[in-house]
Amino acid sequence: MGLPLRCLAVSFISLLLSSFSFSAQLKQEAPPATPILGFSPLHAAAEHQLESTFQSIPSPEKAREWHRTFTAEPHPAASDRNNQLADFVAGEWRKQGWEDVTLRRYDVLHSRPRNVSLEMTAPVQFTASLREDAYDADPDTKNPAVSGAYFGYSASGDVTAEVIYAHSGSPEDYDLLRKNGISVKGKIVLVRYTNPYSYRGFKALTAEREGAAALLIYSDPADDGYTHGKVFPDGPWGPESHIQRGAITYDYIVPGDPTTPGWASVPGAKHIAPEEARSLPKIVALPLSWRDAKPLLENMNGPEAPKDWQGAMPISYRFTGTVKAHVKVDMDTSMQPYTVVEARLRGSELPDEWVLLGNHRDAWVFGGVDPSSGTASMMELTRSLGELKQRGIRPRRTIVVCSWDGEEYALTGSTEWGEQFADDLKKKLVAYLNVDESVAGAATTAGPEGLRFSPSAVASLAPMLVEASKDVRAPSGKSLYEAWRATAMRDSKASTPPFDSALVETRIGSGSDHTVFLNHLGRPVINLGFIGDYGVYHSMYDDHYWMTHIGDPAFEYHVALTRIWGLVALRLANSDTPPFDFGFNGTALEQFLREFEQKNKVEQQRLRLKRLHARIAEFEKAGDLLRNAVARDLLSGSPSPEKIQRLNERLLQVESNWLDPAGIPGRPWFQHLLYSSRYTYAHLEFPGLTEAVEKQDWKLAAEQAVLLEKAVKKNTRLLKSAQSSWEKNKP
Ligand SMILES: [Zn+2]
């Protein structure tokens, strides 16, 4: 019998409450449900029931099917296949019962190769293949649609010059070359990807500033190849011809469409000229496999480079030699449509508070790990939440889900979407839960403890994430929480497990779609994923074969990720009061500040941080008191909806108060005073203060410290007013 949807779709809380009270009558002495942060005991009991229903839905077989669909063909941004997948996602979400399914189109400056080549012209002739080898074991590697080597947003150009090896391409590497009397002006610089790792867009900007004419970045076997273990197709590491594609955009300055920095690329929007775009590189650049880089390196005959510059090829790595090369890069840089797919499950009680889930759809090639592992986990999540809704169980708050586009180019889809809906998001967004790669590691080589769960989160949400992990089972058979502790111990070679609070990485860099929400809009974010052995990043071998034979053959990590992602989303969506812990947030800030002082050895007479320490201590105390008062009242009674509403409004305001509308010095788009990323994508806490001190600009540093003091003070005041209003109005 068909009932109107509106009648069926009552709130899950009221639905489960009725069954709860019914069973409570039958069994008077039923043990109290395990508490959940932010829930009253009654609602926690209902939530536990709902969560066990939810957790029974995702299936490894379905996750495998999704994975196959998304990895069947290469699907970079702006390709026909990626656009077809947008329609596919929209269609599936409609079938799953999601509401307001919408395709958002953004016309943005895109970049793709027309013609790319590299030849060595002296001392011997050699033409780089710029291609990856096919293997019989994996028919996908024979797909003619696979691209060769290229970098998104490389400049076009034709360069013939001497080749110089510059190690990792960091500023200190060029300093060492200079000390050895070597200038890279007008030369072709060859660098490796890792040692230490830095985002390729940082290597590009550094080479550009050094005056190099072209940049080649190759994957040394020491970084992600045979040094670590078996290579594809026998193991997780990169074979000789694997190429790490990628973009080299300067999106650490401003992400998104380079021609609309800070505003959305919607119809009618103003676009600046590409020449004016701060995020567009001006250098010609190409990625190389180590097989293509080897002839260049082994034909050098100049001075030998130091020990830590040596890679794992059986040659001696030299600074220079008589090697000359000809690099030609012809890019088609033109406006193309990107599509963000958006859908929601409207909240039954608080429709104007949103919990946002997201994953990017575009891949450099097949995207076995990046991002289609995340996409498979997301599609299982939307299927499971859709099924709950079909059974009449709606979240209290609205859950929004997005399939982003062009993440690989400049975090473009999420940035444009975030900029378009900035006003709504600032008011309504409780948190953004990002999953880029859900399984970036090989279960087959991970050992008995399995892959490591490796989330990052703003500190205020770290405790709720740890709590949720106790209710999910890991593929090893332990709870996700136990498995997390065990793998953290294993990987850090520690003899005791870390404290719960140290499990979550609360330092957040850039490099994925959380960036606009945290750094530009001041909303709390969480990133989730499993990690382990993985050496085929952004290569053709990052595909379905890799995942089904090496990465996650049973697809149980995909499902574990769906479960923890869903649990966190449901708890944020259904809680009486969002489970922020600002006491712990304060603890983390104090730790960040101490690390900053130790690292920079700041002298008292240069910069006084005593006041900032004191403000943080006050914030921490106010956070602890508020958290305890709310928990006490939730446990002992049922505070009125009005009282809870007043509290929630204030809690949602805290993250916004960390924003400075002027932005951090030199990067106005990045407005968060606590979090930003370095140009390498590495995390950067207190960005304005830290960068000022690193430049020894003491006046600016003092100003930045005052800004921080003011923001912390404002939030302490907010927490205190939340507490006094909470305690004044009983219930
Ligand atoms: Zn990705």
C-alpha cells in the first residue's frame, strides 16, 4: 500500500523512541545505553539502534561494483567520461531516495595536453616515451584512452637547454647548487618527487623563482618503487614506467578556478585574464617515470651530488654534466565545464542545520585509490542512508552530499561550490566530512594489524571521532578504535598505545576538498581514510586491478570506511547538541603554540606570547566547563528544545570566530587564524604568526599575536555566555 512519503518519513527519533519506550515497558531493568557525546540517554539509545541498522546495510560486493563502475575508464575533469559519471551519480542518488538532486555547472579555466615531448640531444640521443607499460595481467593498462605524461596548468613552451639535477627542488637544494657555483637560470631542472615530500606545485614555483626554463619531476625508486617491496602488478609499489601526473597549480595561494579567485564561476561572473591569475604557473613542466629520467641522470659527468641526494637507481647522481635536452609542452588551456553533483536528505527537525559529506569524482587516470575508493565508499554510504530514509528514518538535521569535480586541478569544484553558497554555509554548516582516498594502502602487505586508520579533524571534533570508532568493527576483527591504536603503535614503533586524544591528527594541511570549508568559510572539518603501502599514486596503475588484487581484495576496508563515515555523519546530524569539545580544542591550541615556540626558539624580547598562552588557558577552561555542564544536564534530564537551540547557535559560531576577513598576510583567501597550509601542502598552525616569525618580521608577528589573542578571547566570551545562558534557564 502506498502511503504519502511525508507520512512515512517521520523523524527516526520519534519512531525509535516509541519502540524504545515499548521495550522499556517490557523490560524495566534494561541496562542503560552507552552514552554518546551530545545525546541525552533516551536519544542515545535510539541512536544506537539506528546505527546498528545502518551498519548492517553496506556490503563489500556492492562497494566492489561501484568501484568497477567508476574505474572502468579514465575520467579526468572535463572529460566526457567524468561528465557521464556525474549523470550516473545523480541518477543513482535519485534511485536511492535522495532529495533535491542537482547538477551544478561551473565554467572554469581548464588545462590539458595537446602535444608533449622530451628528448635528450647530448651527449647521446634519447627520446623519452612519456608512457606507461601495459601488463597482460591487467587489461585496463591496455586502454588506449590512457594519457601520457603531463602536468595540469603547466605553461606551454619549447626549451632546449642543459639539464641540472636539483634533488627535491626545495629552496635549500638550490642554495646548495649555488654554493657549488651552479646556477639554474635558463636551464632545465630535474628533481625527484620525495625526500622530503613536497607538493609538486611548490617545486614548480621554486624552480620558477630560481629562473629555471623548465622543470622535470620524476619518481625515484627510493620514493615509491622497488626499494620498498614488490612493484605492480605483483605488489603495491610503482614499476619502472609509472608516472605521477598531477597539477602544479599554486592553489596554496588561492584555490579554485584561477580566473575567479575568491568568487564563484557561475554564469555572468567576472573572470580575470589568465596572465593576472596568481595561481597559474609560468614554467614549463613535465612528470617522468624513473625509466625516462635515468638516461638523463646517468649521462651526467659533472661533480657528484652529496649522499642524501643519491636515489636508488644504480648510478651516481651528479649535479651537472654535458646533458642537454629539448622539452616541448603544448597545453590547451581553455574554459571547460566542471560539474558538482549535490543532493540532500532534508532534516526532520532542524532542516537548516547541515552536515555535509563529499568526495571528488575526477581522477588522473582510472583513480583506483584516488578518488574512486572514496567514491565507492560514498556510494555505499548514500545507498545506506537512502535506505534508512525509505524505511521512514530521516536525520534530524539535513545531510547534504556532493560529488566534487576538478579536485585534482585546483580543488576547483568544492571551492566554486563553497564560494557560491558561502552565506548559507557560514550559517548552516555544522561540519564537512571529506573522504578523498578511502583506502590508500595494500591490505595484502599490511600484516595482521591491517591498514592504518588515519583521520584528521579540527580538535573540537576529535573526541567524538574517537568515540564513534569504538562502535565500528575493523577488518582485523577488532573494533576500529582498537585497530587504530594497534596500528598507530606499530607504525610509530611505540611500546604503549597513544592517548585517545593523540590518535586524531588535529593538524590539517591542504590538498583536498576540505580546504574551502575550513580555511575560507571557517567550518569544522574531518578527513577520513585508511593508509598503507601505495606506490602508484596518480599513475595508470592506480586502478581496479590494483585495488582488487593488492589494495583491498575483500573490499572490507571500503565498507569499514563507509561505516565510520556514516556513524560520524549520523551523530552530528542526530545529536541533541553537536558534540564539539572546545576544552580539548584549547588543549590542542596550547600544544600548537608550544611546538611553534620550540621550533622557532622565539626570544622573549622579540615577541611576547605570554598573553596568548593565558587567553588559550581561559578558552580551554571555558570549554571544559561548558562541555561538563551540558553533559551533566543531558544525562540528568531533558533540556527544552529552546534551551538547546540557544546553545547550538553559539556552538556553531565558534569556528567562524577563528576567521579574519582580511585573511592571512599575502594570502587573503585563507582566512582561518589557526589553520592554513604551507606551499608544500604541509599543515601550518597559526599561519600569520608563524610566517611572520619565519621572516623575522617582528612587527607583523606582534600584530598577528594580538589578532589571535582577540579571536581566542572572543570565543572564550562566547563559551561563557553559552554556559551562563544554559545554566540560567533550567530546564
Ligand atoms: Zn584525490
